[in-house]
Amino acid sequence: MWSLPVSQHFSVLPVGLSVVVWLVCYIIGGWLLSFSRRFQSFHKGAQHQGRTTIPSYCFILVVVPLSVYTLATDEELAASRQLGSTPLSRIIINMATGYFLFDSLSVLLHMGSHGGQYLLHGVLCLITYGLAALFDVYHYWGPTFLLFEITTLFINARWWFAQLDNKEGTAYTINGISLILTWLSVRVIFGLSQSWVFWQDAFSPASAKVPAAIFAWYAFSNISLNLLNIFWFFKIMKSALGFFGVGKGKGKGKGK
């Protein structure tokens, strides 16, 4: 089933270091936020969610530019999309594995604030990037699909606008439009086009070396993620139309 040997490059140290970095971001971010009286007025669950946006922002601001740079310059990685790794890809994969481990543990310890869907998302991402780190598989697709995290910038911002009761201003509207445009362009259009390449690779001779169980997991993840991205896009559009009073005509301010 798992006929590939564990990668000679794999080590728990960089993954563990990644977890520590995001934990430090969470602690320092929470400490800085505690100086805000408005933040102190949030209920306990909202305070935790606010703290988690700090490591989330830090992760995005590091991993997205690094992923773009890797995809643009790492010819060795582009030539071997199924098996193998490069120094840049290993940095990204280990960083992402550590982040999703931190994220999963954070959600698990605060289930009342997040809910099961967030835990499921974190665990699925952890398994996907963990397998890549462990077996040196599909490293090219790590930075490719981590570009989806760009949309999280606007999701986090929308959460803060809602907590600060600022859902009527121009900034909230601009953020919402930015979320729609980036979601459509990055998660839907770019995501589907890259998934097409992934499935073309699936029938190449190099893919025959990937164990069936590992390929099955990545195939399942790819299909599921694309379906979820399309489903969530329609939910975002429905919310946006509601905000602008389109459809049911309930007026402004009803969008999430």
C-alpha cells in the first residue's frame, strides 16, 4: 500500500519548528491585541478566533510569495511534478505541514469557537501536506494550491469587520469585492486549470511510480477541494447579492 520509502529528507525538526513559529505568532499577536479595549470586550471564543488570524496572516504573507517564487524559478521541481523534491519545495511543504498541525490542534482545543468543519479542513490539509513531506510526492502541487490562501486575507478581514460592527462602510464593500474576485480567479479558474494538469499527469508514466493509496488520497482531495471551492463561491455570491439587496430584496446589511 505504502510502497514508497520515507524520504531521506524528512525530519520532524522543521515541521516542529514551523509549529513553534505559528504558536509564537499566536501568543505575541494575542498579547498585542489584549491592549485593545474593544478586543477585551469580545467574548472568549471571539478573542481566540481573533488571535488565530495573526498566525494566519503571517503564514499567508510568507508562504504565498515563496510559492510564487518557487513556481516561477524552480525548473527542477516543474520537471518532476509527481515524485521528488527540491530545497525550496521542502521548505514550503514542511512549513505548511507545521501550520496545518498547529491549526488542527488549535481548532481541536477550541471546538466551541470553530466547529467540526474547521477541524475537518485542518486535518485534511495536514494529511495532504504531511504525506508530501513524508514521501516526497507531489511537491510541485504544494506551492501551486497554497496560492489559494490569498483569499484567506479577505476572509479574515471580513471577520474583523463583522466583530467591529463595521459592515456598512466602503472598506467592507471593497474587501467583499476583492474576496469575490480573488476567489473566482484563484480558487475556481486557476484551481480548475491546474487540476486539469494534475489529472493529465495522473496518466503519465511517472505517475505509475506513485503508490495507488497515495494517489487515491490526492485524487480525492483534488476533487473534493474543487467542489468545495465552487460551492463556497456560490455561497459568497449569494451573501454578496443579499448585502446589495439583490434577490430577496431584504436590504443592505444582511450579507455575512
